[in-house]
Amino acid sequence: MSFGRKVLIATVLGVSFLGAMPAQAFETDVVVLPKSIYRSSLELHVSVPMVDEEIAGGIEYDTAYTGELVWRPPHPFPPRDLINLHIGIGLAGTYQDGELDDGTRVLEYTAGTLRYHLGADFDFTQNLRVVVAPFIGLGLSRLDITQQEEVLPVDEVDLVWEAGLRVGGEVTFGNFTIGAGGIARVLNSKHDFIVGSGLVEATVEQDTIEAYGMIGWTF
């Protein structure tokens, strides 16, 4: 038998064999990943303290809240089924005020910080997750004191640092996400004042438990 006829017979037999094989033999698993994994998102977080805390000098706040705008970049690594990396960069603003019972001293505290979030998302489904995200923040703060005796700040603003842990649940509806949970946060800043002819230091040192709510938009 010539070489050409051998090749022709082998080719015909090979095609017949492939045609006889079931289609399932060539099927492969295709993993469809949520599009939001590869897109950025903006989130607005608002939190309020759950326990009373003093601003400084034994004066507890009457009003206190924190707002934060967080940018979530696309995932830098391929997503997994359950646990995924949580990264966020946020701008946070805190406002607090309070006064003594007799009104002789009033404090007003404001702080703005740049926060970095690094934690984990526990994705139970594409639309339901639990977030565990530690964060650190650094920025500027101002403490205003109003009392009968004149108080002059040495510096207009002072450094402030903070650190915390945010734990909450989130639900996604299309491009929108809503969520709620709790935050444990420590915050620290020091401020110098001239009172009369002397120099006085006031320290803002807080350990708070906060409740927060958030809304996000993926784009």
C-alpha cells in the first residue's frame, strides 16, 4: 500500500473516531466573573458614636459624626470564590461639639484625615458580602475653646492620627450598594493654647464604637 493511501485511511479513521465521541468530552468549565470586580466604585460612609465619649478636658460631645468618601479601585488580583481583597482610599471629616453643664466652656473639634483601608470581602454571593476592613488615617485637626477667659491657639491646625476596624454587611443592586455595620476607632491629637500668661496643652484622645451606614456606586 502506498504511503499516500495510508495517510488517507488514517485521516478518515481519525475523523470518524472524533465524530463518534460525545460532545461532553470537549466541554470545559467557563467561569463568569462579576463585572464589578474590574470596575471602580465610590462610597459614602456616615457614622455616629454609640457610646458617650469626651472631646477633651472632661467635656463630652453633644453632637458628633464622621463622613467619609471612599474610592475603591478595581481588584489588582483575580477574584476568588469567597474571600477577596478589600482596598479603599478615603477622605474623612469628623465634627464634634460639647459644653460644660453651666455653659462656661464650649469645645468645638474638627478633623480631616486621609484614610487607607486594607482588609477582606467575604462574598457569599455576587450581591451579598461581609466586609472586614482595618484602616489608618493621618491628617489635620482643630480644637476651638470658648470660655470667659480668653484662649488663643498656638497653631491654627495640628496633626491628628487615627486607626480603626470596620465590620459590616453589604448588598448590591445593579450598580448600587448599600450597607451598615460597626466601627471601632481610636483618634489622637494634641493642641497648645495660650491662657492668660501661661501655655496649656489639651489632648484629644478617643476610643469610640460607632455605627455606620453606607451607599456606593460602581462605574
